[in-house]
Amino acid sequence: MSKSVFYHAGCPVCISAEHDIIKLIGKDNVEIVHFGEDASRIPEAENAGVKSVPALVTPTGNVLHINFGASMEDVKA
């Protein structure tokens, strides 16, 4: 993985965190994955260790759970 991946579900908490992440690390350094637009990426996020969204997975594979917006079980429902 060459850049971070930010996973979210589109809630206001997630959108706010997305804007802050982009400001902090730059749009070219992060891939944004919105599960409402691409639910097929949910297994990828779970395999990376994402337990709730919003979450940022770093290029080294660390998972940073930004703020509790929704559990992955809620996202899949």
C-alpha cells in the first residue's frame, strides 16, 4: 500500500473527519472509500483491521480509528 486509505460511511462525523484528514495529509496521499458508494470494499476494510468508521489505514498497515461513528456491523446492516 503506497498511501493511506480512509474508510467511512458518509455520516456527518465521517464527512468532517474526511475533510480534516485531507487537510492534514493531502488529497494525493489518501484514498477515500465511502461504503455507501462502494460496499464491496467492506471486506477489504475488515481484513485490514477496521472495527468502526471513520478509520484511516496507514501505508504500514496501522489502523487509526478516528472517532466512533458506526461499527462495521452497523455498516453492513
